Amino acid sequence: MSFSDIIKNKWVKRLGATYVVILVLFIIWMFFFDTNSFLIHKELNDDIKALEENKEFYEDEIKKDKAFIEKMKDSNEVEKFAREKYFLKKENEDIYIIEHEDSLKKKKKDE
């Protein structure tokens, strides 16, 4: 009895078809419906990628903030920052804010 004779046997065909159907159903189940399905894994991998990008962004922001804090340890830098950012001044001192034409045009368009 050869391999081709075995394949032609009607019981082998039915049994083989049953295994194929079960295999297809198993693959469909694992791909779509299982709690650890491919779709869930893909979604989780996308979430991991997004979180890693956020992590890189926040690590860069931490580095910038640490550099800024280190810079602000100097009292002259603190004074310079306060004057530029919050327009603070010393007593008996006048401050003049100079606006360029470009910034004036933008303000008029915004209004």
C-alpha cells in the first residue's frame, strides 16, 4: 500500500477534512477571539510604542529643566530671568518695553 493509496481512502479524507476544519477554527479563534489574540497584542504593542515616545519626550524635558535649575542657582541669572519674564524692576528704575513692527501687526490681526 503506497502513500497515494492511503490518501485516496475515504476514511482518511474525512479524518483529514476534520483536522483541517478544526485547525482553521483554532486559527480563527486564536487570531480574533482569544484573550491573547493577535489584535490585542497589536494594540498593546502600539500602546507601548506611544508610551516609549512619551518617555523620551519627558526625559528631554527633565534634562532641560535640570539645566534651567542649575542655571538659576546663580543669583544674577535669577534676576535676569525675573526681569525678562515678569518685568520686575528695582526701585527708582524705569523699564521700557520695545515692540517691533512685526509683533504689532500680529497683535492687530489677532484682535
